[in-house]
Amino acid sequence: MDITNGLGVPQETLDAEIKSFFESAPPLKNSDDIGEKLKKFIERNSLSLGNGEARRVVCVTSGGTTVPLEQRCVRYIDNFSSGHRGATSTEYFIKAGYAVIFLYRRGSYQPYCRSLPEDPLLECFEYTDESSIRVRESHSEAVKKAISEHHAAVAEGFLLKLPFTTIFEYLQILQMVATSLRSLGAHAMFYLAAAVSDFYVPWKSMAEHKIQSASGPLDMRLVQVPKMLSVLRKDWAPMAFCISFKLETDIKILLEKADISLKKYKMHMVVANELLTRKDEVVVVTSNEKISVRRDKTQVGDVVENPLIRVIVERHSTYVEKPDI
Ligand code: 9Z3
């Protein structure tokens, strides 16, 4: 009898770790509101194609999760990610006819805002003599495009944005999204571009108040975050098409690690990227292929997410026709 589920961890241990993670997590403040938004979004997109077929829905995760060190949090550990990959991919998924649940880190990059400056409110607008506010001529095209594309996506019901900050919020919302998307079967997709903490401080063993520096060096034990990718595949949404990302700084181990991830968590695809070149090139690893995807440098403004989403949509279409769980 196989009790190690291919992860090298007995299934019972993994189940207990997951249970303990969720039981000890501080409850989500707005879970009713999130549940309601998800229900409406999925209902709307289940009916939207009119030919008896549901629209495909992808959950794009984006940005890094934090690990609080104190319950009344002053300090936290962060994960590197600007959210550019997730935000840009969201635009291309919507263009390809998908509805997107954008699960993003508060303050990270947002879809349709790529061509705006860092502080759009202060840089794009000006105060006029007539005491009104207008868009500066230099930014008018970019602002018009961002506002109209974003409003259209939201108004047509193709974009639902759900923010997170901590690892607790992220995994609790991801679980809600996944169990809600289960009804869509193979039409649902997970595109897990968020940079997720591997270690955390369990809520119950976390200091309540700000840790004092007068007590000398800090000695702290971090526990491993249970591998939710395998639960996502096995229990939360078993039919959904799942894509995770592998980030390394050493190119020599990248593809091997991506391959291990693919098999270990039974992903349909792993997108391998190296930190410094991640905006120019990625490699899509599947069970029988390694597809190198590059940004077209001859086209001004082209981004690697453009060809990447094309490859993914094509493979998802094949999967929808013939899902192999
Ligand atoms: C990625 O690899 C993303 O592509 C990036 C995107 C975070 C590099 P940016 O947000 O960067 O555009 O600045 N995401 C996954 C990173 C991650 O934590 N992967 C885990 C791992 O590599 C597996 S879930 O072990």
C-alpha cells in the first residue's frame, strides 16, 4: 500500500499538517463577502456562452505572500515578486476569452496598468485654473487605455480581483476559489505565479506583541508550509488544469527542479524561469516536452506573457477535449 503519496511524506502526516495550518490560521475577515463574490462570478460565467458551454475560468495568483512574525504584526518575512507576471498574464487570458479570478498581493502590479507611471495619480493628472482636475496630455492615451480596458473587463464580468497579504490569507482564499471552481471541471485553470512562502510561524506559537530587541539575538522556529499544490490537485479541484511556476537563480538546476515539481505535485505544466531573465524567456515543462518561450524583441512592448498564454490556452483546449486526471 502506498502511503507516501509520492511526496516522501506519509499521506496522514500531510493531512494533519494541512488541518493544523487551517485550524491555527487567523480567520479571514471577509470570507462571506469573498464567498458571495465568487458565487456570483462563477454563476455569471457558467451561463455566459449561451451554447450550453461554460466560459473557461482561470485563477491567476500574483505577488508574494508575507509571513507575519508577530500577531499584532510589525515585522514580517516577504517573498520576492512584483506581480508583473500575474497582472500581465491576466490581460492576455481575458483577451483569449477567459474569465479571470486575480488573486493578488495588495500593492502589487495590477492588470492594464503597465503603461502607467509608478505614481499614476500624482503623475498623470493636473490641477487646472478652473479648479478641476484633468489628465495631462502626455499621459492621456495611456490613462484612457488603462481605464477603458479595466472597466470593460470588470463590467462584462471577466475580472474578479481578490487581494491578500499574508500566507494565511492567500491559502484560505485559494482554497475557497478552488472548491468554488470545482463545478467547472476541466474548464477551470490555476495559473500559480504568486511567490509563496515555504516556511511560516504558526499563529498559536507567534508572539502577540512586537518582539523586543533588548532580549538579544532572535531565535525563532519556522514550520514548513504544507504542500498545498498536491491538495489542490487531489481534493480541492481535481479536474482543473494546473500550472505552477518554478523560480531559481541558478539556471543549471532550473529544469531539473521544474521536472521534479511537475511529477511530485502532478501539475499539468510547470513554467520554469530564472530570476534575471524572467521577463525575456521561460520554459514550459510538461510530461513530454520542454517548450522555450521568448519575448519578441523586434516588437516594441512585446512581453513574454503574450506567447506564453498562447501556448497555455492551446494546451488547455486539448485538455478540455480529453481530460486525463
Ligand atoms: C514565479 O516564478 C514568477 O514567474 C515570478 C514573477 C515571481 C518570478 P514578478 O512577479 O516575477 O513578475 O516580479 N512564481 C513562482 C515562484 C515560486 O515561489 N515558486 C515556488 C518554487 O519555485 C513553487 S510554488 O519553489
